[in-house]
Amino acid sequence: MHAIDICRAYYERYGREMIHSLFPEYESRIAVGIAGEGSDCLGFDDEISRDHDYGAGFRLWLDDELYDEIGFKLTRAYSALPGEIDGVKKYPARPYGTDRFGVIRISDFFTPLTGSAGAPESPEQWISIPDFALAAAVNGEIFRDDSGAVTGVRSRILDMPRDVRLKKIAARLIAMAQSGQYNFKRCLDHGEPAAASIAKSEFVKNAVSLCHTLEGKYCPFYKWAFRSLAGLETFSFLHEPLSKLACGGVGAEQFDEIERIGGIFADHLRKEGLSAAHGDFLEPHAYEVANKIGDPYLRNMHIMEG
């Protein structure tokens, strides 16, 4: 059973009644769930993951006003919940819910991930936040949020602005063109296999990220990027070839595969109306995408930024 399922069961068995009986006048303002950093929030945890940061529990999100009013009492009540469920021990909560579970201000949850108390607002904010941080802000599962205070922020983060999405796509495309389609072979020709390996890795990393961006999703921390790729709707078929490319050597065979994958993306861009450029070299496609950006700040950024 994944940690999300365990945490949901723990909330349903113990947490729901605790909130209802001790804080009935506030329960509609208390959001409950599991989200943030860690494989458990992504649903990617397994037996190996259980050697650290593992256990039953949940977060309780409060707005600033409610936190000042009941934060301490709610923390005490959460701490008094049973120490295990079905043999799984409760994760030890830190004081004031500053760790993975327990009571926390909504603003204190989002600020480390987005740089603000809620969703990014300006193009400058959006483009400066790493995708893995945005993924951590919207992953997991919200068990209850009557007021929509947490789910509303998460919905706004999930709704990536079109120009931001285009900027990220353009940046990934140009990086793939330069690292894989251009520099990989040149490094081999120069007799620099180590440099070629780095170029190949850059191509793969940006290809995995691009798959997520084209589907309107955020690529999680690199450790879980391939696991996430396997679950995508449109581009999951690239999980196997990109995995083989990442784990393989450096030579003509890998260059041919880079070119083939580049062609897949070029065809997709033309099919989706994102580019009218000919050929499979991704650099012209990157500029085609960038030219569709309307926001002046994003449009005037360096093509490789984002």
C-alpha cells in the first residue's frame, strides 16, 4: 500500500472525528491531505522508501488568522492521535507542523515552493521557479478542503500560463538541439567521450522535461522524472527509448537514436501547430515556438532560459 493510501486511511479513521468533535466550528476551514516533497507525495514510494520519512499522518492547512487562533490547540490534538494504524507507525510531527505532517500555515507551505504565499503571479515569478518545486506544490492528494483555500492555489499553479509554457518548451528544444543533435557528435569527433556523455545526458534530461511540459505537467525532482514519464498520457511511449539512451554508451547508435527522438518531437510540434519549421533539427522549432510568446518579458529572455 502506498503512503498516500495509508495517510488517507489514518485521516478517515482518526483525524476526521478528531476535527469534528474538537473543532466543529472550524472544520470547514481546515484543509487536510498529503502534499509536498518526497516520493510518498508523488505516489512513487516503495519498500526501499520506507527507510526514512515514512509513516502515517497528514497535513492540516490553516489560513494565517485561523492558525493564530487554533494552531497550537490543533497541533496538540493531532499529536494525541494514535501512534499507528494497521501496523504502520505514525510519522513523528515536529512542533507547529513545520516538517512533513501536522498543522501548518497555508502560506508557510507554499512559500518555500513558489516563493510566495500562493500561486505565482507575474511572468518573472513563474519562469524563475523550478518545475520540481511546482510539482511538489500540486502533488499528493487533498482529503478535505471545504473552503478551497488550498485546492484553489493548487488549481492556479496547475493552470500554467500559455506564454510560460511556450517559453519552457522553447528552452527545452534549443537545449536538446545543442546538446544532443549538435554537440554530442562533435564531442565524439573530437575524441571526447566524457563530454559526449554529458551532452547525451543533457539531451535526455531536457527531453524528459519537455514531455511533461507538452502535456501541461511539471517534471518532478530528477530522481523521479523517469517514473513520472512512464505515467504520462501522450509521451509515456518515450520512457523506454529515453531510458535506454540514458543508460547506454556513446557512439553512432546513440546519435541515431537522438536524431530519431528529435524527429518525434518535431512531428509533434508541427501536428500541434506549435511550429511550421521543416526538418528534424530542433533549433528552428525552438525559435518558432518562442516567436509565439506574447509577453514581452518572456519573449525577450535568452532562448535557452526557462
